[in-house]
Amino acid sequence: MNKIFFFILFSISLFFNAQQIHVRYLKVLSSFATTHEDLYIKNNQVISIQDSIITQNKLTDSWTMAVNIDNGKKPPKQYYVSDLSKDKSKDFFFTSNVDNRSFFIYDKVDQPNWKIEENQTKTIAGYKCIKAIGVFRGSNITAYFTKDLPYSAGPFKFYGLPGLILDIRVDNMDHEIWKAEKVTVDDKKSIVYKPQFLKNEKISLKDYVEVKEAHLNSLFKKVSDALPTSGGKITVQNNQRFTVEQKYEWE
């Protein structure tokens, strides 16, 4: 009996590894802007690609924008590369652009200390999902994952649950939300899971954060200096992080 059980589990594992999974997420960037992120999984390899096209929140009229706030150029897609390692920390490689500089960054991400609430469920993209709560780099997060897709993965840098994350968001925020719109179990698109990004600057996560925040602070200063001063000085607060990553391991 045990041999039959393990043979079934082994057969299921082979089936899923042979398939390419594709999840298309709606990513809420702000109260008025959204984009999409596409997650692909095959043979224990994972890549998530965030689109460069920004659309208005679906609660209001639709429009598209492909212009970066500070250089007037269409922003490139962002890539997050990892695997299905079961370690308590995971290696991620991701791309980003700051002030016309293209980076390829290495990041070791600790697994959130998840608390699973088995009795809290809802259906997302046709799959029964279970609620889990945790903390990711200083942010309280709530996720819904499905055991029907047995992959410890999700969009962005999220992982660590016994099933694929189909919905994840920062608590008490109207942005930093990922919600699966569609799941394709046998996707046929040709995907390069280990892109090299040879033209991108290689940089540590800590150095990248310093470069990014220095650039954002310079933008805030420009906005602050341009504001009218009559009736009192108006300032724009800088050094704010508007993402899920509020506190890094070295801080």
C-alpha cells in the first residue's frame, strides 16, 4: 500500500515538473496605477517578469502609460530569477533601472515565518486557496496559496508556503498587491530561465538600495524646491520607502 502511495506521489511530481506553469498577476502599484507580472515555473526553475506598461486602476477609466517619471523613456521590464530551493533563505537575482543605469542585483531573501490559517479559504483563478500571514522585510503581509499547485513560489520575491501563492498583499495598504488573474498549467511559451543580462551593472543589494534611494531623494528635493513658498514653506518628505521592503537585514 505504501509503495502505491509513494508511486502516485512520484508520478504527480513528474507530471508537474514536466509542465510549464504560468501565472499572470495584476500588480497594484498605487491607488490609481497597476501593471502585470508573469510568473513561470518549470523543472524547479522560476522566473517572474514585471511588465513595463502601467495601466490605470480598473476601478476608474482605463488608460496606459509607458513613461518613466524622471527620464521620459519607457521603463524596461523587471526580472526576478530563482528556483524551488527549500532552504530557509533563497537566492534571487533581479534587474532594475535607476537614472538610466541598468542593474543586475543579487539578493539572499530570508523565508517569512508564515502562520497558516487552514480554515480561512477563498477561490482565486479557479483554485481553492488557504490564508497565511507573515512578515516580509518589515511589512506585515497576507497571502493566499493553493496546495493544488505544489510549488513554494510566488510573484516578486515571495516564497516559503506549501503551494503556489496566488494572492499576496501588504496589510493596510492600497498598493503592493499581487492577485492572480489567470493560471495556465501547460503553458507553451518559450522562456529563458537563466538570462545573463551581460550589459547590466552587477551590484550588491546594499549598494543598489543606496543608489536608488539617493536618486529618489534628489527627485523629492526637486519637487520640494519647485513648490510655492508663499504662505509658508511646503516640504516633501524623503527617505520614505513605498514598497513592501521596508527594512533590510543589515539595518
